[in-house]
Amino acid sequence: MERWQFFSLIFLYVAVIGMAVLLVANRHQARQLFVELQTLEKERDRLNSDWSRLKLEQSTQLHHLRIEQRARESLKMQKPSTEGIGVIRE
């Protein structure tokens, strides 16, 4: 075996081992990114759920405000004063 063939063989072994290490590192990074993706998707789902709940609460509050406004304007209703509030006991 000639000298250049020996160095070529050594170079190929080092290259193969280097590529194997890079492959393992790449797989590890891909797994870490997948775990992070799943965590972020869970957070997104939780935030979407919170957003839906808040939108529902907002529409409920707006509905109550509309009812109160209509009662004041159309029916000329008012909130009673503290003197006008009484407790009925049986």
C-alpha cells in the first residue's frame, strides 16, 4: 500500500466518523426542536382556549350593558337608591 493510499484511507475513516457524529447531533437537535414544537403547540391551544373564553365573557358583558341601556332609554328605568332598597324577611 502506497503512502498516499494510506493517508486517503485515514482521511476517509475520519470523514465517515465525523459524518456519523454530525448525524447523531442533527438527530438530537431535531428531537429537541420537536419537543419544543409540542410545548409551543400546547401553549397555543391553551391561549386559544383562554381567548375564546374571554370573547364569550366580553359578549356576555356587552349583552348586559345593552339590556341596561335599553331599559334606561326605552322603559325609563333607573337603579334604585339605597333608601329605595329594602329587605323582605319571611
